[in-house]
Amino acid sequence: MLLHFERLGSWKWVLVGITALTTAFLLLPILFIAALSFGSSQWLIFPPPSWTLRWYREFFADPRWIEAAWTSFKIAALVTVFSVGIGLCASFALVRGRFKGREALKALFLTPMILPVVVLAVALYAFFLRLGLNGTVTGFVIAHLVVALPFSILAITNALEGFDKSIEDAAVLCGASPLEAKFRVTLPAIGHGLFSAAIFSFLTSWDEVVLAIFMASPTLQTLPVRIWTTLRQDLTPVIASASTLLVLFTILLMMLVALVRKGFKS
């Protein structure tokens, strides 16, 4: 019999306390940075002496920050398209295929999730240096795709495994071609998996900093790289503004995921 929360006695307050501490541990750094972004001091001082929107105005007035944000968005969008497309094909092979080494191949696809990112970054940097892909959009997309693809494969594979293939077979029996049945029956049914794959692929690329540092050049930088390089040179509150906007955009996408998944369930 499962324990009810109300029957835990004094232990429930221990659980509440642990939950509150964990939540504070996760949220306080974000709130701290957000508060600094509205501070009137030209240095990162907490608590701020007064409040202002000056640093957000400077962020949007500086073309270097806007260019970095646009570069991040452009690369993340390209990574999302390729990640979902390749992940969909790989997931069909892993779920529907019957061949030796299928589980080993699946484990290989998921390797970037457990491999230290810095190790992957050094290896890609050395390889791309020979190919001349460092400091290019193509190099960025390929590097980010390596770490985004496992999320697509996981999301789409789980959706495919929960889909009843007999529905697709019934569409074929009714006259649809196998390809038409997949497009008109299977893909809409696993739409939640495709959407999750797209969002997590986008966020993986949007927030990535380690790989981006190795792939960047003086003329091509993503927003996280721009934040990192500026932080090393000058502790301006514009960094806090950029970080806050970066986190805010991520939170909005996660809220969108929650709303869409709720819509699929209903």
C-alpha cells in the first residue's frame, strides 16, 4: 500500500523542507542574476543601489549582442530541423527494424549524453580544424547536432514505441500506400514526440557554451560565447541582462512544451 502524504506525520515537513531547499538552490542563482540586470551600478553589485533598465537598452543598442543572439537562433533552428529529421529516421530504424546490433546502435546514438562535453569539444575541434570548419555555421550546426540528436532519438523512439502499429497497417489495408500511411497516420499520432524532440534540440543548441567556445571565431559567436568572452574582459551588468534574456527565452519554451503536452493529453 502506498503511503499517503498526510499519513507521513512529521516526515512530511522534512520532505517539504528538502523540496523548498532544492527549489531555492535552483532558483536563487537565476533570481540573483535577474536582480543584477536591473541594478543601476556599472558593476555587478548586490543588492543593487537602485533599479534601472539601462543595461537592457545597452544590450539592444549594441549590434554585437544582437548579432550573437541572431547567430544562436539561426544555428539552433538549423540544428532543430536536422535533429528531428535524422532522429525520426533513426527512430523508425531502431523501433521497426529487425537487425543484429540494434541495441548497440541505440547505445552509440546516446553516447554524447554521457560523454563529457569538453572531451567531445576537443575531438571535434581537432577534426574540424583539418576540414576548415572551425568558425563556420556548418561547423557549429554539426557540433551542436551531435549533442542534440540523442534527445530527438529518445523522444521520438518513446513516442513510436507507444504507437499501435496496427492503426498504420489498417490505413494500408484501406488503400493508402505505406509512405502515405506514415505521413497521414503515424506522424500525427507521434506529434508530441516530434514536438518534444524539436524543443529539446533547439534548447540544447541555444544554451550550449562548451562546444560553441571551441567552434567560435572572432567574427562568429553565439550568445553564450559572447557572454563568456565579455565576462572575461569586463564585468558589465549587460552580461546579467543577456543572461536573464537567455534564461527567460528558455523558460518560455519550456512553458510552451508543458502547454502543448497538456493539449496532446487532453
